[in-house]
Amino acid sequence: MIPPSFDYHAPRSLGEAVSLLASLGEEAKLLAGGHSLLPMMKLRFAQPAHLIDLGAIQDLRGIREESGTLVIGAMTTEAELLGSALVRSKVPLLAEGASQIADPQVRYKGTIGGDLSHGDPGNDHPALMLALDAQFVLTGPRGQRTAPANGFFLGLYSTQLAPDEILTQIRIPIPAAGTGWSYQKLKRKTGDFATAATAVLLRMKGTAVAQAAIALTNAAPTALRATAAERALAGKALDAASLAEAARLAMSICQPAADLRGDVAYKTAMCGEMTRRALQAARARAGT
Amino acid sequence: MAKLHNVAFKLNGKAVAAEVEPRELLIYTLRERLGATGAHIGCETSHCGACTVDCNGMSVKSCTVLTVQCAGADVLTVEGLERGGALHALQQAFHEEHGLQCGYCTPGMLMRAYRLLQENPSPSEAEIRYGMAGNLCRCTGYQNIVKAVQSAARKLAAKPAAA
């Protein structure tokens, strides 16, 4: 299980990384934590001639708050997200999601930026970012641009990132105080991708739903925002009938790929169940 | 062949260097170039954890880390746990609590447990199971591994200098 041969580059600055990527072109791949790319290279699913390791670029790490926004460097690891008091207090949904990714060893290496750039619908951050209405800062030879999470994921391993761009920063609007949250993930074992998972942010007004954000992992070629389910809940109490309707609407947009985790009907049903559980858990945490 | 890189790092406190192709995985450098055969190759797909070593204060699966990524790193393997011929409290506890049968997963278990106790010196059973979830054992059923980690945690708490 040795990866194919490649040349290795370890730029010390973002500028250097951008010019390397521009000059090496599509023969190059960016190396973040390496826990998706290296396994794919071992299997010859990816055979880049060059790897550009972003690990030495300090500017790509770190978590800070900037006037109501949580700003996260793309090379921040899952372990760093989990260890961050800022993440736990301001965006607990992100901590709950990160705690369910892979296993401890992988979380020390795996990065939020790598997870998002990879465009794998089985990864957990895409749905978390959709539910949180995050923005992504993309840096390339023409400068920086910002892309909303909603619309960033185009298909299996396909995103809005141009081949010469690097995802450098994730910007998450900090949810209002009293917002409930939950990430419910069904997996066969530690380290497996989700059979189905649902991210929920929920604001209540009295006993009625003021606003719900619902996003689905591994239910289709990309993470999905379940907008019809969100709309159906607005103004309603979260009871058996409204939960069943939200789950039904979430299931109606599922197009999972059948694999060893289950067939289409089972995965779709589990997406409905994860949606129901995430809404209930978020309700229990929401202020009124 | 790709350009070779001369990678220098610290292994169990000693300066080491190896001239490697970029595609060489850390586990191969450790085992085949540096003679540190404590870390085992299990699945080679970052699932089993037998190859777990400590790198810059992180538990990593050395089958999924390139040696070139470790330039300047501080790497600790199971060979580095004992002190002056005496077993580390974790090694002693795995022995006393029967935390192994065939022993293949043990170096990875020890290195992961080592980092877990550095970060959380008195973990609950649930925290141990969550914190060790990246290491598979096909013999023990994990019960005695959990007991061993708990026992080592108690001993280290009583005698912190042994850490």
C-alpha cells in the first residue's frame, strides 16, 4: 500500500503555495491532513505528480472571533476544533459534528479545509457548514473571493474551487443565543462514513419553531440543505405530526448511493430518522 | 524516481535522519530504515491503529503520514516508553491486567493510551473507550485494555514523576 511516486513541496507561506499551484497546474494536489488523499493515492484513485503540503503555513491555522463571525483557518484540525473553547461556546454544532468524525488519530491530522475541499458527500463538514450558512474564502492567483457554503458543493468530489485556488478560511456566522443544535450521525463503527446524518440549528419562539436549518450528510452526491422541511416547520410546534412531515420532506430529496452501509430505501429511512432525532435534540437545547 | 528528501527528526529523543522518496510512509522509515520495529503494520489503511506513534504531541497512524511531513518532528514510539530498563506504567499495567493476548495491536494501544493520559490524566471508562476508538484489538474484547489504562492512570496519579 505505497502511494505512486510524486514530487513533494512544502511552501512556508500562502503566497508561495498559490504560485506553486499555479505553476504546477492540474498535475498538483494540495496535501492538508492527508487522511482522504493518501488513502486514495494508495489505491491509485489519485495519482498526482506533485503534492503541495500546506502543513507548514501558519497563516492557515487558528480559530478566532471577528465581530459575530467565527473565523477558522482551513488547516485547523478536527482535534483543534474540539479543543477550542471558542468553538464549543459559540458554535457547539461544529464541536458536536467534529467529535463524530473518524477516530482520535485521524482527528489530530484531518482538517476542516481538507474535509470541505475534498467534496466527498460522506464527509461531515459540508452539511454542518450548510446548516450554519458558512462562507468560504478561496485564494488564487487572481486574489481572494468568498463563496457561500450553499452552492459550493457541485457533485461527487466536485466543488466551486478552481484548480488554482486554495480554500483558506471558513467564516461562520455565530448563531444567536438560545439557538438549539444537533448533529445526529448513524454509522456502523468508529471511523466509518455516515450511513445517514443530519445537522440541525433551531430557534424557537415560545412553543413554535421560529427558524430551522436542516442539512443532510451522505444522502446524495453532495450534502443537501432540506429547505422544504425547514419551511414546513416554521411557525409550528415540534410535535409528532410536524416531525413526521419534516422527516418525510427530508427523505423526499434523498438520492443516496446503495453500498455496504445499506440500500437506497434503508439509507433514505435512516436520513428521516436522523432528521427527527436531530430536531428533537436541538429542541431540547433551544431557548424559548 | 522522484527527488529524494533528506528528512531529519527526533526519534525517542535521539536525532535521526533518512533519505527518502516523498511517497515513503513513516511506518516504513521507522521499521526498515531506523530499525524501530515496535510500531506494527496492520491494515495499512488507517483503520486499525497498530502503527500508532506519537508525533509532535499527537497520536498518528504512521501508515498514513509521509516521512517528509515529519521533518523536524519529535516522534515517540513504543521503544521510547521505558525508562532505564523499567517498563512505563502503561506497559506494566497492560502486563498486570492482561491487556493483550497476541500482542499485535499493543504497541499502538500503548502509544495511543500514552497520549490520552497526557491530555486527560484521569479518564472515565467512557472517555477511554472514545479516546482509544481508533485502535482495534481482535483478541481481548477491550475489557482488560480499559482496565489497564485505568490502572496506569491511577499509578501515574500517585507517582506523577513516572510519566
